[in-house]
Amino acid sequence: MPTQAACVNHAIEPGATTMRLLTPDQYLSTVGDLVGTVPNLASVFADTARPSSLGIGPADLGPTDLQTLQRAGDTVGAAVAGSSTMMNSLAPCAAGANQRTCAQTFVQTFGARAYRTPLTDPTDVERHLQVYDVGAMTSYQHGIELMVSAMLQSPRFLYLVEIGTPTKVASDAVKLSGYEVAARLSYALWNTMPDTKLTAAAAAGTLDTKDGVAAQVSWMLTDPKGQTVVQRFLASWVQLANVDALTKDATMFPTWGSSTLKDSMIGQAQAFFDDVLNNQGGKLTSLLTSAKVVANQDLAGYYGAAVSGSSFQTVQPTGVGPLSGLLTLPALLALQARPDSSSPVYRGKFVREDLFCQYMPPPPPNVPKAPDVMPGVSTRERFKEHESVATCASCHTLIDPIGLGFENYDAVGKYRTVDNGQPVDASGQLTGTDVDGAFDGVPALGQKLAASSEVQDCMATQWFRYMLTRTEGPADGCSISDLGTKFRAAGASLNALPAAMVQTDAFLYRRPLDSQVSP
């Protein structure tokens, strides 16, 4: 990564611009803002595969995806046509008025909102009206229904379409239009479409400058939709939603099947994130080392506390040793574990990849499977095999010594001092980082991580990935360096990341459509 000095007065370089497909959550929130509540729409996406960490993943659509989106569009269209309230709000047409003229007005007003840019081309408008004409043979309402369904299946709705402007700001960079900047801002900060205020700013040219964008971000982050952007990032970063799909050995962990335990783990993590961001200054140190614990009756036993009811309250843990923020959350520990045991591999890999941004290659073909749980044999003893197998050692010597420091926590994230009848040894080792050395237990690891400039840089990089839903390339060096510099200047406060990100080249510009430069 280039130094900050090397990036001063550098040529603008936005890096790659990817095709970004709305996530199911973004689709649902956008439709809610477009037309209002549509009954049963969320169930259409019930079987949609979960996005990868931070929402990064392929933007292409397979046959099943297309069928899902067709059902969704049809569901919204039918809801609009079947509701006099929605029709009167979105596509009013007075008695005796020319209904095709009303439909044309609808195309231009609804279409501008759905596509997040004005529809000014008469040919474009006419294409939409041809869809209306088919439905209008039955009724005005049916014509509107078909148009809504078609619009919501259009790539212009499903993707964040970015063409850019003819205005070059560097040899291989152009400005985005105000409407494109508005869409980037709204989906990055709000997870939904631009509102009327942001759209008006785009139309007025307010989003054409860095200062103009910064001014909009200030009020957007105070909006209720913007107040949760960092919480959404943290939940996506640790893949919190995947707790719902976790399975654990029913014999070893009989309470895992509780109908509310998983929800309580997710709720506890969200409450912790909220507290760090709102009461602890959003500090990375607090995220990794905070000893504050909230629990409800489902999780009270994790902390030796007496709590009743489903609401979360601050507790004073007893008999569980010191805690360390995110690193000792049951949700994270359960995610980074196997169904029947803890996993030094998963936990060590999480630290390497998600906190140090050090990519670990996939295991080689025919790698031996993880050693089975055996009575009387601790996890540490079982994983000694990784040291002796040549194909394993090169990676596992970087992963296992970190993950073994988490051995005070079992497969469901509960504190323990005994593993399979053997005393737990939670000693660990960091190598290949800027905070190398031995540590004993997760709290000691948390202190090391909180002092690491590499971890701070990695958090800035993770934020970059989240906001742009893509991984970084060599051309993004100055954008990430600038983001990291502002993050550190703010005392490594996660709350500083949104405003810092929208001032980077990668966020404000794109390459021309005919650019052939590599990422």
C-alpha cells in the first residue's frame, strides 16, 4: 500500500467499478420506500442464498434468481393494482382523464424513483407505455400492474447502474452524475433508495463536489436509516445472520435447539455493537477489549448471572474469567466452531483474515480431515497433528497458535476450564504481524489486536469492501490509505469511517466505460 505522503496530490484513481446487484434486504427496503408495505413480499426471498461476508459476491443471476425476481415483481405489481390507496398515491387518474396520459405521467414519476434517475427520452417512455397498453386492454389498473412488475425486473432497478459523465478528472477517471452519487450514498449509508431531499440535491448539482457530498453525508448519518450503518457493517463483517443456520451436536449441546437461544445470541451481539458505537465512542479498542456484558435469561448461564426475561440487561459475570468484547461474544465463538467442538482453525483464520486482512490460501487437495473428538483428549492435543503433516504445517502454524488461545470457549461460545476431561491450556502465539508474541487467553489477544496498526488498517480495508461491495485492487491503494489515515486520526473510531469513505477516489469517481485498465 502506498504511503500517505505518496498519495498527496496523486492523480485521481477510482479503481474498478463493479456491477452491483441489490441485495434482498435492499430490494425489500427500496420497494417499501417506493410503494409502501407489500404483504408476503419478504417470503418470496425466503430461500435466497445468503450473501457472502460483507455482501461481496457475484452480481450475475441464474435461472432460480430470475424466477424469484419475477415473482417479486409480480407480487408488487398486484399489490399496487389491488390497492386504491397505492393507486391514488402512485398513479392517480381523475374520472374522464385520458388514462394513457395518466400512465405516461406514472412512467416518468415512478420510473425516475425506481431507476434513480430521470426518464427524459420519449422513446424510453414509449417502450414502457407499450407494456401498459397490453394490460390496459383489461383495465387501467392492470396496465399499471404490468408496468410495475416490468420495471422491478429491469436491470435499471435491480442493479446500481453507473455510466458516469463525460467529465474527465484524470486520464482514466470520470465524474459520476449527481444521481449516481445519490444512489451510491443512499445504498451505502441507508441500504435503500435516495429520498426526495437527496434526489433534489442531485438535481441541483449539490453532489458535484467533494464538499457538497460531505454536507449531505452529515445529515444522512443523523437520519434513523443512517444511524445504524456501522452496526450493519459489523453484523455483516462477522456474518451474524448465519447464526440462524448453525447446527450443533444435540447430545453435547442439548440447549442449542432452544427456540430463542440463537435469536438471543444475535440480539446480544447487536446490543453490544450499539453500546460500543453509542456509549464507548465507537473505538476499535472497545470493540476488541470491552468487559461490559449484556445478557437475557437465555444467556444468563453463560456468565453465572441471574437474569429473567427476554430483555437484555448489564450483568456482572462470575466464574468465567475476563471478557474481551467481540472476541468473547457467544455468537462469534459459535460461528467460528465446529458442530461438536471448538475450532482453533476457524478462530485462528478469523483473526488472520478478518482482523489482519492476511489472506490464507484454501487447503490443498486431499488434505486430512480434522481430527475427531475423542474422550479424554483435548482439542490442543488433537490438533498437534497439523504440526507434523507437511501439507498442513505451512498454513496451520500461522492459524492454530492463534486459535488455540480461544480454548476457554466451547463450540457454543460458553466459558470452560476443562476440555474433554483435560485442563484447558489457552496459551497462544502471534507471528507474522506487528504485534507478534505469546499471549494467554482471549483478553490478552484482544489487547494485542487493539494495539496493532495492521488491525486498524484492516478495519479500514474491511469498510472499503463493505461500502463498495468489492475487494480492493492495486489501484485502490491511495483510497484505502486515505481512509486508514482518517480512521487513525479519529482515534480508530468506527463512527468516523462512513464520512471518510465517501471522500475517497474510489467512492466519488469511476473509470470511463471504455477503460481497459486492470483493477
